[in-house]
Amino acid sequence: MRDLESHVARALALVAPLAPHQRPLALALGLTAARDHRARDASPPFDNSAMDGYAVRAADVHGASAETPVRLPVAGETAAGAPPAAVRAGQAWRIMTGAPMPDGADAVVPVESTDGGTERVAVAKAVEPGRHVRRAGEDALPGDVIVSAGQTLTATRLGALAAVGVSAVDVVRPARVAVIATGDELVEPGAALGPGEIHDSNSVLLAALVREAGAEPLVMERVRDSPEQLLQRLAAADADLVITTGGVSVGAYDVVKAALSSEGVEFVSVAMQPGKPQGLGTVRGMPIACLPGNPVSVLVSFAAIVAPMIARLHGSETAVAQQRTSATVEQGWATAPGRRQFMPVRFTAPGSVAPATAGGSGSHLIASLAAAQALADIPADTERVSAGDTVALVRWIR
Ligand code: AMP
Ligand code: MG
């Protein structure tokens, strides 16, 4: 049996990062940054007022209070968008939020601490130097890395880039991932079930997982347990990565294995649970991962093997790896000795998890999987997971 780590290493060796291209910020949401993006401009770009009020020299309003206000002449006013003015000692300057600080002033007295005068102002509260002033560059300096290579361009990251003068980003296009389900028993979701038939849930599950990973699913018409039909379908596929489900174990009609064993795809047992039978290789120049048919095995195989392949295509391996977390087990479960186990879990309280599938780890329990919010990643040498243990978690589902 091959350990999962070396299987994933082989899977990663089959894919290379996609070439980057440039896009305007407005068209980059959800894509992966292909390189570090740095600030062109400082944020804020200049010292400015955090309040509507009066720019002063703090020394000029020293000791001001409601009982003993300090009165200063108002030498002028600056609104947001105007160029900076200058004040002399003993003067106040009316200023609006976001307006540049006048030269010579070092603090802002909020209008609420004054009588609001326009010719002369009575200041009823002292301020220390720097008070209510937003300093140039306190948020970011030119050259600071705002988004790192491999990070997803989220709303907040795009907004940050805009603020520091960046208008376009180098991104990787979403990888095209073909999905092919196999099985004589499969019918469309919603279709009436004949004897022995089940709904094809893997096509839907995988297309959604591919999309959640930031890639573009190409769901191909599913194939019956016919090697010829599968080879035909593969001949029509044009993708950066192909995923099949079903037909990879030791049954009599294991179509994927039958069709692709002689095509340079290797079929192996991987020391993981669920998801032991796996195929991996290249077909017509396209990397292919042949997953088992059971839906829970599909989810686990996707998380453990396919998601890293997509991350490699997108150049986001580091950022994805950083999303791992941990939790405390509320209710233990049996492990699979010698195999790395991925147990679907749900949160019972913040930071606390229990198995999501009441019936155990049965890899056909797709409906129970709807309750799962993460996979607990249990090392191969763990003999039992008990209440109170800390476990690593992969894949967050709200
Ligand atoms: P197989 O590896 O083809 O023997 O499939 C293993 C199990 O997964 C069988 O119970 C199949 O019926 C089930 N299965 C295979 N493909 C799908 C699919 N697309 N949707 C739901 N269940 C599937
Ligand atoms: Mg099958």
C-alpha cells in the first residue's frame, strides 16, 4: 500500500503552474495572485485629519478646558480634496475629515470640543501633538507587499490594492477541470429511479468542489461501464486536469481501470480511509486523477489529492496549506490502523467537533455528509480518537 504523502507527491509532479496574465481589479475577484503585489502609493498618501474640527499646534491649546477655553483666530479652512494650507503659531484652521493637515499644525481639535466658530474659535479641550491626525504611510508604505503570490483575490484584498494605487493584477486563470462519472447504475438527479439505479451525485459534488477550489468545472456526460465510451469521452476532453469517479477497485466492471491501465495510468491502493483505490497518470497529455465511486471517498480524495493539484495549477499551495486548523473532539471514533483517516465532522460548539455521519465512517453516507463542516485529518499511526483529543482539520464548510 502506498502512503498518501507519496501519492500526493506523484500527483503534484503531474501538474505545472498555469501561465499568468494581467487583469483589471474589477475582473479579478476569486482568482489567484500570480506574484506578490506591492503598494505603489502610501496609505494614507498624506497626513490628514481624522475628524471635522480645527487643525492647531497642540502647544497653542495647552491647558484648554470648558472653564478656561483658549480662543484662537480661524485663518481659513480646508475640505477633503483640497491642497494643504499652512498655519502660523497662534492660529487655528478649520478642517474636514480626510483633508490634508496644514503645514505648521500638529493636532486636530474635534468640532465637538469647540464652539464651532468660523472667525474665531473657542477651544474647550486640550489635545496632545498628533491627536486626530492620520499619518501618511501608517497603513502601508510604497513597496509594502499587500497581496502575496498564491493568495486569493478577495474583496478586501482588491480594495486594499486599489487604495495603494494598483489598478491591475497578474493572475492565474481558473484551471479547467473535466469531471466524468462512470457507472451503469447512475441516472440524472431528479429522474425516477428504476430497479438498481441511484442518482449521480458525484458529478454535482465534484463540480461544486472544483468551483470551491477556484477552478472551472467541465462536467462531461457521464459514461456507462463501457471502456470504449470512457475513451471516447476522454478524447473529447480539453482540460488542465481530468477527474473520473467510480470503476477503480477490484470489481468485475471496473471500467476506468479496464480502459486506462494500458494507457499509462497507474491504479494503486493508497493508505487512506476512505478512498483507498486510486488511479493517477496522464491521458492525451492531460493529468488525470481517477477517484473511487463512493461519495464520501470522492470528497476525501478531492480534499487530499485533487485540491493540492488544483492549488499547484493556480500557484496557491502555500496559501491553501495555511488554512488548516484544529479542534477538540467531543465524541471519539474508531480509526483505520495503518491508514491516514479523514473523518467528516461537524461543530458541536466553537472549537469542538463530533463525527458528522452518525452511522460511522461509511463512505456511501452522502446525505449525512450534508451535516459535515470539515474533515478531521487523523495520522495513520493513531489507534483511536477519544473525547478530549486535539485533531487537525482540513476544509472549512460554513
Ligand atoms: P464503484 O467504484 O464504481 O464500484 O462505485 C462504488 C460505489 O459508489 C457504488 O456503490 C456506486 O454505486 C457509487 N457511485 C459510483 N459513482 C457514483 C456517482 N456518480 N454518484 C453516486 N454514487 C456513485
Ligand atoms: Mg461503478
